[in-house]
Amino acid sequence: MGLVLRIVGGFWILYLARPVFGLVREVLFQGLNVHFDLSDFLHVAMLTGGIGLLCLREWGRWILLLGCAAAVGPSLLQLRFSPHLIRPLVFYSLFIVILALPRSRSATRK
């Protein structure tokens, strides 16, 4: 299970590296006048969780679990399942299931 969790952590690092480094580049060029959206904070937190999960840390698993739940939450609250909402719902729910398994908890607790 440790290998699966490291693959998931690596995936999140690769998936979120471009948006986060784009945000860092904007901050470096424009200063703190950049508008931060809630999704920007979510991306930074989930990138941090991916790094933690790559090292098999419990806090990394929790950050990714809560980040995926935060990404799925608004879709579930609307209760309108159109085709463009189903794909992200399934995508994030897959990671929620993997990270919530008892074996993943035991793999990160050493």
C-alpha cells in the first residue's frame, strides 16, 4: 500500500505543480497585489499534501483527503449531476476512497 500512496502523492505533485508555480511566478512579478482565489489555496495545500504523502506522512494523507473532499463538496451540495460535474466527482471520489482505506492509514502510521 505504501507504493500506491507514493504513486498517488507523485500524481498530485505533477498535477498541481504547474498551477502552483504559476501562482508563485505571479507573486514574484506582481508582488502581493495578486488576487488569491480559494482554489489557489486549495491547490497549494494539496501540493503540500502530495509532498507529504510521497514521504508517507500521516499529515499528507489528511491534507489530500480533506482537499479532495473540499473539491467534491460543492458538487454534492447542489444535487444536480450534469455530465460536466460527474467527471470531477468520480475523479476526486476515487482518491477519497484510496486515502480513507484502513490500509493507507496503517501505511502512513509508522
